[in-house]
Amino acid sequence: MHIYNRTGLYLLMLILVGCANYGDVRKYANESKKVLAYKELNSVWVATDNRESRYLFGKDLKNSQKEGLQRDEIGKEILKIHTTVVQYFIIMEQLTGDYSTPVDSSFKGMTEELKNSRSYGFNVSHVNALAKISEILVNWAQKHKQHKALKEYVTSSDPHLQLVLKGMKNILRVYKGTLRNEKGRFRTLLVVKKDTAQDRIVAALINMEAERRDAVYASYNNKIVSMEKLLDKIAKGHSAIVKSYNKVNSDEARKQLDAIVKDLIKVRLIMETA
């Protein structure tokens, strides 16, 4: 290790006296980027019309396809939001001294391409907060891993990150609403005549498919709920780091961050394997 790297590490250790544990901050950043890199919820939401096209027809099918085109575009925007916040945590991880993950120092953020679309819950205030996060992460990425910058990095970012995470929870509520609509549309198929043997066979097949879909819907909904919990944990973890730097109940903040890191790992693994 070069002398300046040793010096930087020593300064970092001094800075972290009275603040959140060095290892826990790194683990927190690492787990947060893993959570926010999870794309399945977005993919399932975008593909709603592909599933509905198998049983809708006429006007309902056209409406579903129109909504599908909108979700295709919005889904891309949502992934840009995730990418920006993931990049934020990658740089946080590197500012703790972990150089295992390369950072693109030319990263310019993606908010310029985001449309101000209120249809998926991420409004103009959330976009502005994301732009501020992008500005901060680009600024620090260009400062070549300055260890002592960690405190300024997290404290200057906290209010903007908290707002972005709230916006991301709004997106999850949109996912839930779309899921309820899809489930409701499919269950209209259960209202079929049972006058003939053929009708009863069709009804039985539809009921079997409904049971299968209900299990799929329940699994997807559970993953959305898990992601809501994870976003809350990430928000609380970031606040705990800021509080520890400000020496407000720093011992309590350390314990809280340690517990949050463990919860992030636990809930993420459950969500990914469900």
C-alpha cells in the first residue's frame, strides 16, 4: 500500500472515532447497492400487458396494450433512478476504503433524460433530489477516493437521498396498484356459465389457472412489501450514519446501523429466493 493510502486510512479511522463503525458503514453501503440493483419488480410490472394479452380481447386488450407501451418507457426511467442511487452507494463504499468495485468517474447522472411523469409516483421534487444526488456523487467520484470526504459526502446527501427513497416507495405503490388491477381483470373470467359439461370443464380449468396466478400474485406482492421495508431500512441506516457523525446518540446510532445491516441482508435474501 502506498504511503498516501496509509495516511488516508489513518485519517479515516480518526474521522470514524465517535461515528458509525467503519466496517458497518462499508457493509451498509454494500448491502444498499445490492438491494437497489434488484430489477425483478420493475421487469414484472413492465410485462403486465404481455400476461394480460392471453385472456383480454377487444377494448380491454387495446387499453392494456396502450398501458403497456407507457410502462415500457416509464420502466426505463425507473431503472435510471435505481442506477443513479446504486452509483451513490458504490462511491460511499469506496470512500470507506473499499476499492474492490470500480467507479466510472465520468458518470454524469441520468436525471437529464428523466421525464417529469407523475403517473408512476416519482414527481418533480423527487427528480430534483435525484439530480442533487447525481451532482454530489459525480463531484466526489472525481476527487479520487478521498477518505476524509466520507462525512461530507453522507451529510450533504442525506436530505436528498431521503426524498429520493420516498419517491421510490411511491413507485412501489404504483406496482401494487397495477398488480391489483391485473388480478381483478383476470378474476372476471371466473364468472362463466356452468350449464353444460363443457362449461364446467372450462370453469374448472379457469379455477386451476386462478389458483396458480393467485400464488404468483401473492409472491410478487410479498416482494414489493419486502422492498418497501428495505427502502425504509436504507433510509434509517443513512440517518444513523449522519447522526453518529453529529455525535447525537452515537452509541445508539452504531447499534442501530449494525442491526439495520443485518436486517438488510436477511430481508434481501428472503426477497431474492422467494
